[in-house]
Amino acid sequence: MLQQYGLIGMLALIALAFPFVVVGFTWLIRPKRPDPIKNSTYECGLETIGETWVQFRAQYYLFALIFVVFDIEAMFLFPFAVAFKQLGLFAVIEALLFVAMLAMGLIYAWRKQALEWQ
Amino acid sequence: MDLSSIDLRAIGAWFHGLLISSGMSQTGIHVIEALVGALLLLIFGLTLVIFLIWLERKLAGRIQDRLGPNRVGPYGLLQTVADALKLLTKEDVTPLDADRVPYNLAPGLAVFHVIMALAVIPFSNRVIGADINVGVLYLMAVGAIGSMAALMAGWASNNKYALIGGFRVVAQLLSYEIPLVLAMIIPVMVSGTMRMNGLAVAQGSIFGFGWFVWTLPLAFLIFFVASLAEGERAPFDLLEAESEIVAGYNIEYSGMKFAWFFLAFFMNSWVLAAIGTTIFFGGWQGPFVDQLPALGVIYFLGKTMILFFVQAWVRATFPRLRIDQMMSFCWKFLVPMALVLFAAVAIILKLNLPQPLEAITLLVANVAILLTGVTLLGRTQRKALYAPKRAFTPTIPRL
């Protein structure tokens, strides 16, 4: 088992290093002629006006919050799904109640118009 | 030569024997084997993507009544190689206002997450990078890095188009991860394992045709639609909508850094197709795969290519959605349907029905949930379509 993770660790090292090695290699062969116009922000030939790094809209936070809830739900459902065949009826009903509670959360968000894109 | 002796495992065993005979320590052997395996996966991925880009461009060309690439090499096969060489020698323009560290890190991370996903994909029985017992969970974990890379690129470029693209990445990739995960949980529940190879093994009944897609067609549909969105493909390619935000989060990238995003995009599509094949289409399962283990690789690659073809077909055919339509489709249609399907499958599996009856019940439940969902969707859409349209909504004073 540990051997399997050895391959993943090795692949992680290689996959992380490889793109940067290739970009480093192109640094050797590519032309380097920077000038202020070329290196300015691309905006269809116009000059950029105003700050770019603005705050995220509140709408995104709402979706992110719902996402976190459901992602954690998925984390809990994976062990349940793997052990499903050994589980008794009680555990299954419990898991279904868990899903139902989350579904209620989704319905609440729905009714509160949190899922409407304004 | 006897065909049945072609076994990719034999090559591995031969290599293992070679290392042992060279008198190395056990740890050294493990390190070298891991290194060779990782390099093989990396090389496979890079060669594959060269072919995939050509394939998709050619397909899109034919579907849209164009020729597609046909100048470099036979049938334009070397077009991608030429493109890669060109991008390798291009000047790398970094905008002066960019945040350098995340700007340079983002393309690397984008490639990292797709290459990492290759590790757990079973190409054939036992021909798999790492057959870990949390395979599906690992794929989710690695896949989440992709949205981070896109967000980093969008934010660090300090460009308004890129920033909007980055915002959309957050909204889209995070939202569609939920139906994707929920659809992947259902086969895990049926087979009782998260091991990717275990999922393929579990679909070996009926002469290698006991695929989960027959009993769980709705789970596959949800998975497929969500994988289109996760792969940033049309009709869900809002985050790089050319007509609105030019190219999305990778607008400020040039040269090799752009090439990495391009590679990650195609590879991601293929990886999603491979996951779909493994989980729903039996992976390497097929007739005579027990007698001829090498056939498994052919079956797997063939099925994955068919799924990739469907993705390219959809991309070349469908127009783009609006962001509000995309978000409501995910949260108001796919997620509730996936939750209902999860509950229904859990109940049906616990009824302890005899085998053919259980499969039929699962299929009936899938189709019934799909039809109900589509009917409800159609009804609300029609209501919205025929709702009286006023020039302005009169405000009724509240008493």
C-alpha cells in the first residue's frame, strides 16, 4: 500500500517540477524584448482605468457557502457508500435523514432566493 | 507468438527482476520503480494530449463543415507538434501590473492537477499507476486544485477580463463539483469500493457488459453534464467566453505558459472521460478480457475516446448558456435530482431483492426520477415563457 503512495509522491514531484522546467528551458531560447506598451494590461487597445482587484460580489460568497456545506456532506457520504453493504437498516435510515436535512437546507436557500443570480 | 501471453504485467515483473539482479536495496528498487512509473504516466499524458488536440480540432472542423487542420503531416496530424514548437519559442509577455508569484505558479498547478489524476486511472486490470483504496476521493481532491489554478491565474493577471473569468471559475467549477461527486457516490455505493480498479472489476458480469450505465443511467447523465462543466466545455464555457471576456482567466498568458493551460484543458476533458468510462462503462471490461489481458487497454482507450468524442461533439454543436441559467441548472435541477437518486438507490439496495429484479428496479427508479425532473423543469420553463410580460411592475403600497 505504501508503495502505491510512493508512486503518487514521485508523480507529484515530477508533475510539479516538469512545467516549470519547461518554462525555464524556453527562457533560454525565447526572444526577450520587453517594452512598456507590450507589457501593459491587455484591454483591446484601451488604457486600463481604475482598480482591477475589486471585491468579489456577495453572490459568490453565498454559492461558496452552500458549496462548502455540500462538499463536506460528500466527504461524509463516501465512507457511508463504501461501507454500505455491511450497514444495517438503522444506519441507512440515519444517512437518509442526514441527506434530507441537507436537502432542507437547499430548499431554505432556494426559498430565500439565495440561488437566484442577480 | 501466442497472443494470450501479451501481458503488460510481465514487463513490470521483468523490470522488477532486472532491478533485483542488479543487487540494489529494497528501498532503492521501490524508488526507481515509482520514478519509472511516474515518467511513463507523464509521457503518456503529453503524447496523448498532442493527439487529442488534433482530434478535437479535426472533429470540430468536420462538424462545422470545415476541413480542420490538413497542412502539417498526413491529415494534419503533426499540426499540434508544430504548434507546440512554435509556442516553445515564443516571447513570454508578463504584464507589468501582474502579481508575479501566483501568475507564474498558476500554469504549473493547472498541469499538475491533470497529471496527478492519471495516477489512479486503471488502463487495464492491474495496469494502473497506483491502485489506492481511496481512488475516487483522491480524484476529487486533485480535481479541486484545478479551480484554484484558474482562480490564481485570473486574479494575478490584474486584468479585468481575466478577473471576470476567475470569478466565473469559482462559481462554475465549485457548483458543478457537487452533482459530480454525488453522481460518483452512487456507483461507489453499489460496488462497495472506492478503488478505481475495484469499480471496473465490479462491472464484469454478463460477459464483461455488466456496466453501471445500464442500471444507473441517470447517475451517468448527471455525471456527464457535470463533467462538461468541470471540463470548462461548451455549453458551459462561460469562463472563457470569447465574445464577452475575450479568453477568460488565461488572457494575459503567452508562450509556454499559455500552452500549459491549453494542455491542461484537453487533458482534463480526457481524464473526465476516463473517469466516466471507469465508473459507468466498465473501464477495461469487455468480452474475452480474461483470456487476453492486453485487450483491456484497447477496450478502455476505445470507450474513453468515444466519450471524448461526445464531449467534442457537444462542444462543436451547442451554444453557450447564460451564467444565471447555468447556476440555476446546477443547483435547482442537478443537485436535487442527484440527492433524490442517492436516497432512492440506497433504499432499493437495502430491499435485498434477487439480482435481476434489483437491476430492473434500479433502472425503473432512474428513469422515473429523470422523467419527473424533466417534466417539472419543462412546466416551470413554460410558466416563465408564457408569464404576462409588463412594461413595468407596479409597486403595491404595503399597509
